[in-house]
Amino acid sequence: MTVPTSVPVRPGRRRGRRRRSALALSAALLLPFTVLGLPAAAQNGPATAAVGGTLGAMAPTDPPTESPMIVPRPVSLEHEADAEPFLLTPDAQIVAAGEAAGAGAFLASVLRPSTGYDLPVTEAGDGADITLQVGPEHAVEGHEDSAEAYSLIAGADGVVVSATSAQGVFNGVQTLRQLFPTFVEHDEATAGPWTVPAVTVLDSPRFEYRGIMLDVARSFQTVDEVKQFIDSLVQLKMNHLHLHLADDQGWRIEITNEGRVEGDDIDYTRLTAVSGQTAMTEQGYEDEPGRTGFYTQEDYAEIVDYAAQRHVVVVPEIDTPGHTQAALHAIPQLNTEGAAPEPDPETGVPPAHGTGEVGHSTLDTRGEVTYTFLEHVWSQIAELTPGPYLHIGGDESHVTEEEDYIYFMDRMIDVVEDLGKEPFGWNELALADVHEDNVLQMWSAGTAGAAIAPERVNENGARMVVSDAPHAYLDQRYDGDDPEDPDDSVSPIGLSWACPDDCTVERYYDWDPQELFPDVMTEGFLGVEGPLWSETVRGIAQAQWLVLPRAATVLEIGWTPQADRALEDFFGRLATLGGRLTLQDHNFYATPEVAWTVDAAGVDQHLEAPGTAAAMTVGVVTAPGTSAEDIEATVDLGDGSEPVPATVVATREGDELTVNGEYLLEVEHTFTEPGTYSGVLSVTAPNGTATAPFTVTVLGDDGEPTPTPTPTPTVTTPATPPAKPGGGQLPATGAPVALVLLGVAALVGTGTGLLRRRRG
């Protein structure tokens, strides 16, 4: 089949064979299971090394002893602990027909770099493959009304992900990613095996809206940075991206003059020509000012399309009637009598605004030019936005009289609804006559509209998205060593007004939106959102540092039933996420609240001849929150020589705003004879230990390795700290030589490529 070009894929596909039926696979797996409990920190996947893109060491696939670690926690996960896991092999294929094709292409793009396998995406196949299927017959029992529900069944015969929609299958793929060992997220091949434990997952979200907001108005993020932001969060089942496109400090979306109504003389291109070049002028790390820029309409459409491929709905916001100084600064016609602040007499517009001060600006709510302007702006944005929501802001309009505010919002509700969209606004919007399915974003109980919002939901039929600032605002700084001292913080960036102390992951996890509004009917809750305001944020790395891992708490609240959530269980599952984020090159704060899992993978080697000292990169380690000096590693090269210490090289330089935790293990060694040698690397870090296999193939004069027996490596596991189970660990045994030889032809140059990952 031909996979649609609108989905992210990597080249290399072939037709597959017909698969055995999913029903037969399901029946074979319906054996006694152990139900996922509340484990302490443990590594995803089986107690084996992450698997092999070099077609190298295929070690025994012992069943995993720990329940899989998934974020967010599925509704139901049953783990058959004694059953043989699914093993992904070099000739495997992904069967994904019809509406499942996009999810199949996405999964292949994740698996191919780390495994080195072709993994063609086909419409039909047979054997031990991964099957993704969509159809009304795949409704999940108990969750038939949810388009996002999915089932996942894995065992020795294969993996089947089923749903009634493409979005449901995509959700299942995100769970499947976390069932594979951590190094499935690596962008270069490492040694295997790639296994998925025998599980049955039945899953569906608690809320239909699970969002994160990115403020690009105060400091701009490029198209590529927004894509990176999406990718870091979609694996946690975010399905809405709220883009805050305009505020006092800047305007970030191109509006053209095309389609102006008769008599409209506003030059809309000035919005980006003038206020696309303004931003925050203070509060940045090391005094860096806010970054300027804007999205052309083509840029915005590219973001929307990229998000849609990942089943993420973009919610654009133009904040009004307050937070509008960027518009007033760019458009002279908006500065009529009721607007504020007053314009400069010489320029006819107020100056650019670069501070964090709020509440001082307003559009003229009684001036018809205001509505001419907003109708034109929103008509263009609506045409570019396939999602159902347009966010009209409404917060902190302190200099707008309440009567004028209500008049303005009533008119804006009509403007948005006339465009075929649902109005979305901060909780102050509840002061207006909101309609059925209008959305109220609850951000602060002490602000206007918050008290009447439950009534608007219950009586008017509005919906509620909860973004309770003390628990969900992701721009708040992390807590330091003294939770009683608001000035003692580990965060060189971030604000503190909503969370002056104790702004920990625990605080962000330990709350329930429905408890905050006990009088609101269950059906009135649309979902939750974690906003990131950008007064102090410059660039995507800083945005991710504040957002992760706390966004995982918000998204789990939006996905997992409240009764199934527990803090210690969450910390245990979160511990396994750090290595994945590290390998994906996503920045995050490695909070000491979490005992981050240590993981390792071997890198197979291929040497042209014996007798010469060879410098080799034999492994990769993830240990978030550490430095190279914290890591000790020894390498048994499998040739009977004594284990040697490895040189530990960080792939990135960590600092107070950049997570460190990915390391290359380098050794130099002379092999005296040709052959295929099974080595093992052993790693000790502050949070635990890990081992991983690798192979070294040394060619002889005839260009072939001598098939001599390989000595069994000896591995010494340190007594302290305690070993962490999971996807970077193997028994201290060598891999069978016959299986190693399967990949000799693919081994040339392996190991040297990882040196490219070093960054200054």
C-alpha cells in the first residue's frame, strides 16, 4: 500500500503477508493475568537490554517480572507475568489498513531508527507482527461512546491495537511505545532484543479535553519549536494545544488585508510588521529579552496540520478586550476614546509594552471599529483552524468597566458562533450570556466570573476546562530545598504568584478538578489544561524545562479515573519516562522527587582485522539528573580478558536549565583473534545499576569471522545502590553466536555513528 504523505514516515516499505486474525490472537492471550498494582519505581518492559538495530545480539527473552510502567496510567492493564513476551524481529511488519495507516506510519517512524529494521507498513500480513485496526466492531467494552478508547493485546504471537477511530489507535500506539524498552526512542541503532510484555490493555480517557497552553505572544517560539513541543507531549496523550497568539507584548499571527469589508481602511499587515517585532523586555534568564517573530498563515497552517497528524486540536487565542496593547500599538484606528492606554500624541498609538504588568489595556468596547477589526481577524483564523474552538481570552480586563465587558463578550460570542465555532474564554467570560457548549477556562477562584461559572455550566449548558493556577500553571517555578522560603527555589526561571512555595510535582498531581467544583454536573467538565505563560521563557528548551515533568500530572488527571490515581504509583511510572525524554532530546527538570531509572544499551561493533588497538563506543546510558562523574561503567569484551573500565562521555553539557543524563561508553581494546565476541557492559549510577549486551565481530583474512566459541562474560553487579529492574538489564550471559551472525552484514561501521551525538 501507499501510506498517505500527510503522515510522518521514513522510507522503506514492502508488501507483507496476510496476518492471522486478531480474534485468534486475543483468544490465545486470555489466560490468568496479574492486574497492574501500585509498584515503586521500575523500568518499562522486560528485564533485558534495549533491542538491536544492528541485527546483533538477540539475547533470551525472559518474561518481565515487573508490571509495565505507563504514563498516563491506563484504565485497565493486565499483565501475564509468566508468559513469553512479543519479540520484534528484523523481518517484522506493521499491518495498518485504512484509517489505521497514519498511526502505522507514525509507529514505524519511531521504531526504525532504534532497531534498524525495515518495518514495512502493509495493509495485510501474517506472522508475529504488530497489527493496528480501526472499525466499529472494535469498540472497547464499557467505553463504546469514546472515540479515543482502544484495546491493546500483546503476547508471543504479536501485538494488536484496536479502536473505532484513527485517534483511538493512535492513543494505543503511544501506550505501545512505552511498553517497548526505553531505547526504542533512540535515534540510532542499539543492541536488543525489542520486546513487549504479555499484556491486555483496555483504555479510555476520563475527559475529552486534555490540553497544554504555549504562550508565544510574550516570547516567540518557531514552527520547529512548536512541533518539538507537540512531540514531547503527544506521547502523554495530550490532544489539545492552546496557542496564546496575541497579548500586550506581541502579535504572532499574520492577518492579511484580503476580504476587508467596505469602509475598512485598517492595514492588518501592521499587526506582524510592527507588533511581530516586539516581546518581553525583562525577566529573561541572564537578562535575555523575549524573542520576536510571527507565523505567516502558511506557518500556522503547517503547525495545525502537524498537530492534526498526531490527533491534536489547535486552539488559537487572541486575548481581548484586555491584554491588547500589541494590537493598539500596531493599528492606529483602534485607539478611539474608550481604548487604553492613551496613545502617544506624536505617534497616535501607545508605545510597545515589554514588562510583565497586566490589566492596563483594553479595546474600545463601544467602538464599531473594534468589531470590524475582530470580525476580520477571526474570520481569517477560523478559516485556518479546523478545530471547533476559538479562544477569545477575557482575563484581567481591569480597566474595562463590567457593563462594557459584558457587552463586548456578548458580541464576541455571536461573532465566533457566526463563524461556526465555539467560543472559549477564561472564567471571566461567565459574566456574559454564555451559550450551550461555550467553554469556560477556570483559572482562578478569586477572579471575576468564577463564582457564577458553575451556574453557567449547569443552567446554560456551557462546558468547563479547569486550569487551576496553583495546581496547573506550568510557568510557576519549582520549589527549592526550603519549602517555607519562597525565595529559595531551584528555578532560575518561572513566576511564583500562583505557587509561592512547594511547587512540586506532588502538588501538581495531588488534586482533582471535580473536587474544586463539586456543584458542577459531571457532564459539564470538558477537561483540564496546563498553561505555560512566557514572561521568563526564552526558547523551547526553557519551555520544556518548566513544562516537564509537571505536564504529565495534568495529562494523567485528564486521562486516568480519579479513583485509580495514587502519588507513589505515579512517581514509579514517571521514573521510567526520564530516559525516554532524554533519548528524544526533550529537555525537562530532573526533579529529585523522582528516583529516575538508570538504563543502558549496547552498541554492536565490527572490526576489519585483529591485532590493532580499536577505539569503540560500546554502549549508551541514560541516568537523568546526573553528571558523567556520577557514572561508573565496566566492560567485559567477551574474549576472556579482564573487564575494563569505560570512559564515560556526556552527549550534552548539563546546566541549571538543561537536563543532563545521556552518556556514551568508550573503550580501547585489541582483539588478538578473529571471531564474534559477546560482551556485556555494567553501569552503576546514583539511582541504580544496569547491564546490557553487545557483540564485537572481528574479521579474519578471508573477510569472515572465525566461528569459535565465545567465552561467557562475567558481570559483577554492585551491591549498592540497589539495582533498578527493567529495559536496560540482562542476565550476565553471552548471546548465542548463531543469532549474532544473523546481523554481521549490517554491522559495518556500527558504534562510530554514536559519536555524532556529542554536543558542546
